[in-house]
Amino acid sequence: MPPEDSAKETPLTLLNHDLRTPLAAVVGLAQVLEEEVSDPRLRPLVCLLRESSDRLRGEVEHLLDHVDDDAAERLARRAA
């Protein structure tokens, strides 16, 4: 494995867990807030928080899936 490939994969692999885990907590808490908050002044803010966290989760998942696909392709090329 060329050193430059190893250097690229290691931080991205770590980012996978480091991004998904706290983001899952934010999304989960936003969902709980949306269910529990009844104050009409806060409802729009809570809804915005939940919608934004869902969008961010989707973007992070897409990015990390793309990175995983690229890493798998590099490994397949090296193994061939």
C-alpha cells in the first residue's frame, strides 16, 4: 500500500465514527424535543433543528458512503 493511500484512509476511517455517533445523538435529541415541546414560540425552532439535523445526517452519510466506496475501490485495485 502506498503511504499516501494509508494516510488518506486512516483519518477518514476515524471520521466515520467521530461524525456519525455525535450526529446520531443530535438527531435523536431533536426528535425528542419535537415530540415534547408544546410552546408555540419554540415549535418553529425545534422543527428547524430537527429538519437541519436530518439534512446534515443525510449529507454526512452520503459523504462517508462515497469515501467508503472510494477506499474499497483502491483496495480492490491493489489486490488485483
